[in-house]
Amino acid sequence: MTVKLFIGNLSFKATEADLQELFSQAGEVVSTRVVTDRETGRPRGFGFVELSSKEEADTAIQKYHNYNLLGRVITVNEARPRDSSGSSGGGRERNNYNGGGYRNSGY
């Protein structure tokens, strides 16, 4: 069973190859992904690494949480599943809010 790890506070210079190289020292890397902004294509400062087993993921967390990668101290945690409700998790939905200059506000 594969385990996906969340890698936070990544340097904007970090590449998927950098993650592959580092995390392969903890186990078999199934996939890597550096998340980029949809509009600009620039890195957003976090990514994901998928390892082939729970034991390898635990080793990677222990070994690389608070590790200095390319000048930034990264955080490494087991990734949480996406919220299946479709919500991005932040704030009110614009369609339901009737104040502050939003749609349907009456201004």
C-alpha cells in the first residue's frame, strides 16, 4: 500500500527531481509532485511524495521533517485525504453572502 506525504515550506527552486533524489534514500519513491500555481505556473512552496509502504513513509517523516533542503527547513507529514465535499475550506461562498460588495449585495 502506497503512502502519500505532504512536503511543506519547499524552496521555490525545488524540483520533482530534488524530491525524488532525497526521498529515495528513505525508500521506493512511487511519485513526486511540486504543486504550481495554475495561472502563473510558479511553484507554490509545497508538494507531495508517494512512497511504496507505510514503513518507508514513517522513515522519511522521521528523517526529513525539519530537514534543510535548498536553504529552507521543510515539513514532512502524512498527507490528509482531500475533502470530498468540494469545498476549498476557506471562507463563505460568494453566492450565499449578501454583503460587502459581493454578488447580489444590492449595491
